[in-house]
Amino acid sequence: MRSAGTQKGMKIAVIGGGLMGLWPALDLAQAGASVAVFEAADAPRGASWAAAGMLAPLGEAIEGAGASAGLPAFGVYGLECWRQRAAVFARAGLDIGWRAKGSLLLGAPDAAAGLYAEWAQKAAGLGLEAHVLDGAALHRKAPHLAKNFKAGLWVPGEASVDPRLVLSALRAMFTAAGGVYQSGCAVTRLRIRGGKVCGVMLADGTAFDADSVIVAAGYESGAIEGVPVEPLIPVKGQMLALCVPPEGVPDAVIRAEGAYIVPRSGAPGRVIVGATSAPHCADSHIDPQVSEDLRSKAIAVLPDLAKAKVLSSWSGVRPRFADGRPRIGPCHGANAPQGLYVNAGHYRNGVLQAPASAQILSALIMGAADGPFAKDFYPPAC
Ligand SMILES: Cc1cc2nc3c(=O)[nH]c(=O)nc-3n(C[C@H](O)[C@H](O)[C@H](O)COP(=O)(O)OP(=O)(O)OC[C@H]3O[C@@H](n4cnc5c(N)ncnc54)[C@H](O)[C@@H]3O)c2cc1C
């Protein structure tokens, strides 16, 4: 991607090597900017690494987390952007675990068809195809599903990725485009001169010069000295991976009450089960009882999972602003230094929204024409 608006060689520092840092970093590097990503951790362990990877705007719209103005539509746009970008990864020979096999949305096992008709209406409002399935059609679609489910909603257009593969693929493309990725390298503060950012200060005392800075430090974005962003609420989520025989891996993502089950491609057969949600919690402790609860909830949906071995458990911290909306755009207002951008607070939908957010941010920095949602998630003036 090259744009006449990009000042070739413009120096950009990105704080954070998760999806919100790496993806705009890639777009900007490919546009001819000189981009460095600073990641505090030695190895990826942020929300992007921990995520399930569902690209599921309808599920989120229904569960309410995405219900604030414009967010469900932004999710649908995110899915559209994903389809285009998945093809780019495929052409580059990079595996991102892309599965465009739809989602099955389930209420309580005995939920009446009326509930699914209501969800189908929401889908139609978002322009998403969805079909209410009666019991027979549901069990034909998901033969391993617990027999007590009487109906469900099938959303063929939703998809999933393996976020850990996505991070590796982005990093490979970013470095191939000339970008510099420094892990184990925390940014301690912004450097500001004459009301404009001029770089960042690193934990080892090195001053790095930059014309623009993107803050994408997940739930810690508001904690960096000089960054005028409201504090974020950390929301911890615990997950687990189960090893299942390939024939036991469901085709579609299954979202049920209390747990979702996300199939992964490749051998051995694997499904991801998630997730808990603990606001104001940012530790990485794995509670075995919580893992067992998640496993039981998954077994109530797919009984064959009772025979599945637990491969691993992990946790991650979702970044959430108080209003549940992401901040994508320039910091502005009397107290904001020029040249400072933020891409943070994507809460439960960051994987879904990552390519769309990157597109908005990189177009803005490159001076390209506004695309969809260009100004909808600007940070409040400060
Ligand atoms: C359990 C779980 C399941 C999820 N499932 C889904 C899903 O299925 N679909 C979906 O769309 N979304 C999902 N999400 C949400 C999604 O993962 C997040 O919204 C998204 O990954 C946030 O990305 P980020 O880059 O802002 O944050 P992160 O991935 O956390 O990246 C921020 C990075 O900044 C680094 N950093 C922090 N401070 C500094 C500093 N001072 N200097 C340098 N680096 C710093 C951190 O080390 C970190 O690597 C899930 C999240 C969790 C936790």
C-alpha cells in the first residue's frame, strides 16, 4: 500500500506489539514510513495473544457488549476488512488459522424459536445472513451437539482466526516491509517539544526520535507518562484448549450460554473454550476451578468433550474504556501534543476490529481520504 499522502521516511514509534500496534505499524511501513514497534514483554502475552479469535459481530451485538452506538456495524465492517486481509496473508503463504465456517448461536437448551427469530432480526438489521434452525436442522449441522438443544441460529458469514498465528504473520510482514520490532523494550514516557511529540523514552534510558507516536499498549495505554488518555479498566479472561480427535472438532464456532467453543484448524484436533470475565483484574493467575467450570460448560454443549484432554490454560486482559468504546484517532484538545495517536480499548472485539482500526489510523496518519468510521471513535478532547 503506497500513498501520495505519506511523507516517505516519516518516523513513527508504536507503543505495544499487540494487534492494535502491529497492524497499523505494518500498514504504515508498507506505505513507506519508517516504523519502530516497542513491546514491553519479551514474548507476546497480551490480550491479542490470549484471544479466542472469533470474528463474530452478531454474537457480540446480541450479548450486549457491543451494543453501544455504531459498534455492531463497526464489527460487521471489521469482518469485511478481515475477508480482504485474510486473502493477502494467504497470497503471502502465511497461515493465520482462517476458518470461514460460520457460527452457531445457542440460547438455553429449551429456548423457544421466538428467541432465535429475534436474533435473526438483529442479524438482518446488520445486513448479516442468519437462519433459524429447528431441532432436526440444528443436529444435522452440528451432530455432536448435546441432544437437549431444541433450536439455534446459524450465521454462515462469521469466521475465526488463530490470533497467535496472526501476530506472527503481521510481524513477519512488518519486518519484511522494513519495520523494526523491539521486544523486551518498554516505553516509559512520551517526549514532547513545543506542543508536539518528538519521540519516546525507553526503559533503558534511550531516547527514540519520532514524528508521530501511536499508543497501543492495551489496558496499560493510559498509564504511560505524558499520554493524555483516560484510564482503562482491565477485564481478565481465562481460557483453555482441549485436544479432540479431528472428527470431533465442530465446523463452526459455537456460542452458547456461559461458554463458547472455537475450533482450530490443523493437527492435532483442537478447540478453544472461553472465557471468563473479571473486571478490574489484571493478574495472570490460572485458577484450576475456573478452568474446570469452563470445561463443564463446554461439555454441556458438546458432550464428547468429556473425553478431551486439557492441553493448556491461560489468561489475558481485555482493555476497556468506561463507555465500552475503542479510541481510534489523534489525541486532540488544548492539552494534547500534536502527532500523538491512540488505538486502544477494543475490549472483547479487538481481533474482529483490528484490520478496520488499522485502516482508519494509517489513512489518518498518511493523510489519505477518510474511509468508513474514520472519525467515529476519536478519543475525547483533552
Ligand atoms: C480471553 C480473551 C478472549 C478474547 N477473545 C476475542 C475474540 O474471540 N474476538 C475478538 O475480536 N476479540 C477477543 N478478545 C479481545 C482482544 O483480544 C483485544 O481487544 C485485543 O487483542 C486488544 O489488543 P491490543 O493490542 O490493544 O492489546 P494487547 O494485545 O494487550 O497488546 C498491548 C501490548 O502493549 C504492551 N505494552 C504495555 N505497556 C507498554 C509499554 N509501556 N511499552 C511497550 N509496550 C507496552 C503489552 O505488553 C502488550 O503486548 C479477547 C480477549 C481476551 C483477553
